[in-house]
Amino acid sequence: MSTAAEDPVEIAVDRALKPLRDDAVRDVEAILDAALKVAERSTPAAPRVADIVSEAGTSNQAFYRYFTGKDDLMQAVMARGLRRVRAYLEHLMSRTTEPQAQVELWIRGLLTQATNQTAARQSAAVSEILSGSHRPNTRTGEAAAALLDLLQEPLLRMGSTQVEFDALTIYEATMGTMNRHLSLHTAPSPEECDHLVAFCLHGLNLPE
């Protein structure tokens, strides 16, 4: 039920535009999914827009309605992937209220991106494409910051006196390990995962 404070014009416009927006969301999701599949198949060569459009079952006109070009598309693919990883990590961390366990789950959860074969191949392909781009990647940076933000609250409850530095160090150590394995097409062993968790937790700047 609408309230007196709601603008009836805006309500009518929103109602009229909703089907168009829903169609646009489906189009964009289809293009992003197609970009992942084509990038995985074509690596180390960069995927062609024509192949992505064909895989998505859409048109060049539709593609350029949503994206300025291939770099813009691949940045959107990476940013969407990072948002999904954040949701996954958030779900893992919600299983416990113990802050040290939450940090460990964050580390191990992020490393699973290198152990899941499909996710690893797709992430490696997209990362390789973006590494050759000279455009600033603000969307990916914002999504990565959201991953980093998940660490700050449990670190604060653990007693960290430099939460931002501790969170950034854990992020860089874990992301660096994951990216190394992605570039080598390998996966971290259980022993390497255990070592990284212990290294990060023991290196925290906690009060004596």
C-alpha cells in the first residue's frame, strides 16, 4: 500500500519501467555468463566480442547498450565474481560468532577459489585479460574493498590495535597465494592452507 509521502508519478514510472529493467538484468547476466565461458575457452588469447555475443544469443547492439567495450565487460565480470565471493565468505563466517574462527573461515573460503577447478580457470582467464588493460578498474577495487571489510569486525573483537593494517596484510597474503595458484593453474595443498592460516593469525597486532 502506498503512503501519502510517495509520489504517484514515480510509482507509475517505476511500474512501467520494471519489465524493461528485468529484461535488461537478464540480458546483462547472459552476457556476463557468456564472457566467462568464452574467456575460459580462448585463454591465453583475449575473447572476441563477436564470440561473446554469439554465446549469449544476443546482438552487438545489445552488447554496446550495456558495455563500452571488452575491458568494461571483463571488469564487470570480475566485480560480479568478487561480490559473489563476498556473499560466500559472509555465509561461511555467519556459522560462528568466534572471531578467530571467522578470520580462519575467511582465509580458507577465499582459497577455495583456487581449488574449485571451474572457478579457478575462469578467474585466471579474466585476471589475465584485465592485466593487459591500462584502464582504471574502479568496480573491481570497490568489490575487493568489500571483501577486506569483512575482516575488520572480527579483528576488532580479537583485540587488534591496528585493524586496518592487520586486515590488509591478511587480505594481501591470502589473495597473493590465490593469484599465484591461479596463474600456475595449481591449487594450494591442505598443508599450505594450514600454514597460511597459522601465519596470519600469529602475526596479528594483538595486545600482550
